[in-house]
Amino acid sequence: FDRTVRVRQLEEIGFEFNTKRARWYDRYHELRQYRDTNGHVRVTERQENHRLLYYWVLHQRFRRKRFELSDTQIELLDDIGFEWESELNDVKWM
């Protein structure tokens, strides 16, 4: 069996070879769904059922500062109202 034929067959059924990219898009879709449900993308650490999404959001901010996000990723996040700076950074603790 030709390797090219196998690859094409796998791609036709939706197989994702780049798992890192696939995970990014999974979280992005989760954040989009969160926005559709809540009207915003301000995921907090206190929401236990969204804790992984919260850390993913933090990581995207970090990755952008290090120029590790693609233009497409930045555009997708911008399109759903992603907040690159967190208001929580301005919170004064008593």
C-alpha cells in the first residue's frame, strides 16, 4: 500500500496528524462555546468545570507576548472578543 494513499484516506475521514494544532482548535472551540453561553470570554479559575480552559486562556496571552501564536490564531481569538490583558491583573487584594 502506498503511503500517500494511506495518508489521503486518513485525511478524508478527518484524521489529524498535527495533534498540537488539533488540541489548540479544540480549546478554541470550547472557548467559543463558553462565549456563546456566557456572553464573554472571561474564564475564571474559580469555575472548576472550566479550569483547564482558564489555564489555556492564560497560556494564549503568554504565547502572544512571546510571538508564538500564528496570525490566524490571533485573528480567531480577536474575532470572539478575546481579552489579551486580564482585568484581574488590576485587582488589589486586601
